[in-house]
Amino acid sequence: MAETSRVGEGLRAYRLIAAMWIRSTMTYRTSFAITALGNLLVTGLDFVTILLMFSQVGSLGGWTLPEVAFLYGLSVTAFGIADLLLGSTDALGSRIRDGSFDTLLVRPAPVLAQVGADRFALRRLGRITQGVLVLGYALGRADVDWTVPKVLLVPVMLVSGSAIFCAVFVAGAAFQFLAQDAAEVQNAFTYGGTTLLQYPPAVFGKDLVRGVTFVLPLAFVNWLPASYVLDRPYPLDLPPWTAFAPPLVAVACCVLAGLAWRAGLRSYRSTGS
């Protein structure tokens, strides 16, 4: 009950802080519209790169353009949701260095909720919108023999993938308690991870695919479940049931990230400034 109460308190604090930043953002609606549009266009350049590749080749690692677009849409949308919710955690290192993190400790709200909702950037909706558009294109063009499990698996992938990326953000923030200038390390696994997942696993070496499957399980965001939906060979010849494992993997990642956050927070020592 106590754990449930803390989670509820954290969600309430997050909602209040995020709402405050949203009201601040919407004070300047034109500026918000321009930055959101700019975010959509800039992130869209990644897919333009893929389109340019397919203007020269018919397939990439044996995957057609709609199939790669399916991977891309899933990855970008799931990451965009996580980035919207917890993207501010990458600034934790700078807060620790300048001593402003101490102010969060004395406020009557869970620290993770404060860090995650700090400077809530509604402009990041541009990335989500772009990912959804590409995903819609892929769903309309990919040659898929749709069944009930495949239809249900698409929203499950988005929710589970978002949770996995959220866990990576939290774990990266926990690491910054030890290495206070580690924002770029965190970005390598978050922004770098979503870029990696935009391409089929067949174009990467097996050692990298193993790492992304068994060490940092980003493969469960889209590679494995998408292989089931598209009737593609599973990476590393994994069994078919792994396509339905993303929810379990997401829960495990969130639990481990939460433990890492608590350990990092306990190890924190004030700057004294």
C-alpha cells in the first residue's frame, strides 16, 4: 500500500509540474507552433535519409521500404513518447554540478517526478507526430497478412517500447549520480538506440544484435515483435514467443531502472554550495 501511495503521489506531482510548464508554453502559442513544426521537420530528415537509400536500392537487408518504415515508425513513436515524458532527465548531471539538484530534495514531492517533469517540452510532440505519420504509411503499404494477434500487437509494441525507453532514461539519470557529466553517455543509449532500431537487424553484426537483445533489450521495442507481424526471420533465430515478450521486458526494465534510481539517489552527496 505504501508503495502504491508513493507511485500515486509521484504521478500527481508529475502531472502538476508538467501542467505548469504546458501553461507557460501555451502563453506563446505562435512560438510553440513554430518550434513543434521545426521539431517535426528536423526529425523527419532521418526518414528522408532512408528514402534516399531506397532510391538506389530495392531492399535493405532484405527488408522493403514499407517494412523499414514500420520499424522506423514504431521506434520513433515509442521513443518520442518516452522523450516527451522523461527527456528532461538528461539535464540531471548539470543540476548536480551546479548544486540546484539540492533544491529538489527539500520540496514535498518525489524527486524523480520533479526531474522528469522539469521543463516539460510540449514541442516534442513534433517527433511523435512524425513517427505516427510514417507508421501510418507503413501500415497502409506493408504486405501484412493481418490477424487478431498482429493487430493487437501494434499498440502493445508502442506502449511497451515507450516503457522500455522510459526505463533507459531513468537508468541513465541514475548513472549521472556517479558520473556527473554523463548526458552524452545517456544520449548514446536513448537517441542512439532509437536510430539503431530504425534499420533492420539484418544489416548489423550478430554481436551488436546480441547486445541489443540480451544486455540492453531494445530489440523488444520493435525488432522482435515486428518480425512476427511482418513474417520475417527472428533475429538470432530466437523462438516465436519472444515477439510477445515486450510487456514483460518493459516491466522488468522499469523495475531495474527504479532500483538503479533509488541506489543513485541514496549515494548522492550534496555539493555543499
